[in-house]
Amino acid sequence: MEDIATETNPHRVVIVGGGFGGLYAAKALGKLKQVDVTLIDKRNFHLFQPLLYQVATGKLSPGDISSPLRAILSRYRRVKVLMDTVMDIDPQQQQVTLNHTTLPYDTLIVATGVSHHYFGHDQWAEAAPGLKTVEDALEMRKRIFGAFEAAEKESDPERRRAWLTFVVVGGGPTGVELAGALAELASHTLRDEFHHIDTTETRILLIEGLDRVLPPYPAQLSAKAAEALKDLGVTVRTQSLVTDIDDDVVTVRQGDRTEQIRAKTILWAAGVRASAMGKVLATRAGAQLDRSGRVMVNPDLSLPGQPNIFVVGDLAHFAHQGVGAASPEENQPLPGVAPVAMQQGAYVAKLIRQRLRGGDLAAFHYDDAGSLAVIGHHEAVVNMGRFKLSGLPAWLIWIFVHIYFLIEFDNKLVVMIQWLWSYFTRKGGARLITWEESRLDEPVVATGEPIEQPSASERTGPKQPSLAELN
């Protein structure tokens, strides 16, 4: 950053990704008069991912946990938002390639996060959706509530049992929260709404490969979580590996024992894989990747040999503050959680400001305020260093923290009201089942011939081009 940046000759910062890391960097840099910021995201909204499971189980609507990026950043006049996809990066020319244009930068911040990881079995994705996007949550919601509807109509006991069996793969925070929410749904929310099935007979199995749920948490909190799940009716299978998913059957191996579980609804929460931008940085900027595709970064979150390219959030493998080992490379990286991304985004923004002033900053250091996971109705676990809580006190802390970090005030107010209503009534109001039109059965007349249906253009007018087609 040798050139002196001014209002008329600003330092150009391009941020790829509007998650927590990118958003916190943009908000901090947006206060600087000598910096122009361009935030690029393929979506036009910021998503509060920690609450996606509540969308999947019908407690919240997608809009309750999403905020338009333009609305969040509207007061920062030097921040521009582009809804687009970065196709390539050229570190030599210092520019990023979008779908139809290129964009120069002086500093690049990459915060594109992670996606699902099926450990070499990508064919399982269709049968076992993960939970990283709004579309994922809506797909889960459709399958969850669709399963109860199908069970209500099913006369065959074995098929009905399969519809009422839910398998959650992965016992980390997402899996635990999802399994707990499903148990609440079956035991309380839906209990009196069906007349031909008993939803309390729903089987929910949580499969975890390690020896306990919530492996990153202290053992005592993992035990508390397992106990709370058991009280909710969830069957927890630890030291169990999913070896196959095929035709509504999950094959699970536990030691030398193999079991096949027939389940119509299989939900994936077992692993993550870095976004494709990691490979782009490896190819174009010489970045090193870990086994999950995350980018190995310097102590200041920059790429080795590329001091003006930073990687923050879930995509960054920051191993300079992990559990002590012989070398930083052997340390455990920081976890892929929202507070890490927030602090990293703010740190890089502060580092850029200091460099523009001719200074520098010490290495990034994550201030760990603790970790939280909710299990069910007024049940949660909280790990805050020496303070380890469970039950109602932990649940209240969990609610406060999650509402505090929702971006806009109206979101916080809506979520607070929804949660209060849900707490006292145990009813969720966002339980719509939506299907693609092609999935709907064609109505038939008595002769068995399909009724002639109007064309798509006759029903909805001319087909609008998709974003992919526009790009």
C-alpha cells in the first residue's frame, strides 16, 4: 500500500462474500473516506446461518434470519454492492473477473465460506440434503413436513414407520440442534394435528462417528447434551459411521456390527468443504489448502507471498492460535463459527486502515467468548471457559446471543416475538410445504385421462430468464 490514498484517489477494496466476515469488513471499511469498497455476493442478502435449522423445522421464516445487503450497507456511501459471481482472480493484474466484466482492486478480501462435505460420496446429496443455504432449509422443511403428511395417508405399517423415521447424520452443533428441534416438533407441535398417526411415535436417530456428541465441547457438556436429547426421545448413536445411503435406506456401521435403517427423511450435518474459491486461490495465487480445501493463511490472515489478498471466515485455515503443538501447522485451526468470521473481518479492515497510515498490526488473535448449542425447549449447553452451563440458564444466554447478532432491528424484534410465541405455545407458524410445479400430480378425470393443463406461459406469462441465463 505504497500509494497515498485520498478521497479523490481512494484505495480500492474488493470483498468477495457477504457473510459475517465480508459484512463486518465492509461495515468497518465503509467508515473510511479514503477507501472505496465493492462487496460481491451471488445473493442479495446476508443470512444468519446459525438459525437455519429453525427455518427447516418451521419455527422461523427465511426473511426472519435474512437481511438485504444493500439495506445493511446503505448508509455507507463508499460501499458498493454487486450481485454477481466471481469467476477468476488475477493477482498479477490485481483484478477479479465477474460474469461479464473485470474489477480492479488494491486489496482483496475473500470470505466465501464452506459448503457440505460428503466425504467422497457426493451422490448422497440428493437423498440427504445439508443445511447451509435458505434453499437447503426450505428443502429440509418440505421433506420434514411432507413426511408427516405422507405418513397420515399411508396404510402400510412398515411404510408408515419409514415415513416417521428421521436420521440426522452428524452430532456437531447443527446436528444436535436439528435433532432436538425435530423431537420438539413431533412430540409437541404436531401432536394434536394429525388423526391417523401418533406423531409422538416418530423415531429420530442422531448418528455421530466420534465417541460423543458435540465433540468440540467439554465432555461434561457433551454428556448433558446427550442426556437432554435422550429425554426428548432422540436415539443417539455414537462411534457409528454411515457407509451407504441408497433407496431410503441408511447403512450404519458400529464396530463390527452393520445395521440398515429404513428412513424416508435423511438430513446431513456431518461435515463441510471449502468453497470453490479456495481452489481458485491455490491455482492463481499459490495458496496452500488443507484436506477440506480451506486456505492456509498467515498470522495476519493474508496469503503467503500475497500481502494484499486476505482470506477470512470459514474459508480460512488459521492455525496460529490452536491447541499447542510442535509447529503452527500442527495446531488445530480456529473453528468455522460466526464470531471467528466477525472478528477476522473487523481485524482485516483495521489492518488496511493502519497500513494506509503507514503502520501495521500485530497478528490476529481470536477472543473466544464461548460456544453455545440449543437442544430443545429451554434446553441448551454453553461453554464459556470456566463457566459451563446447561438447561434453562444456558438456553436464555443462547437466545440473547443469537438475537443480539441478528443484523437489523426489525429482524431482532420479529425473532423475539416468534420465539416467545413458540416458547409458550410450542407452535411454529412457518410450516408451509412448497413443491415445484413439475412435482405436482396431474389431476385426472374418471376416464383416467389427464386433464389438459395450460402451458407455463399461459399460466404465468412469458418465462423469465434465470440468473444463470442472465449471467
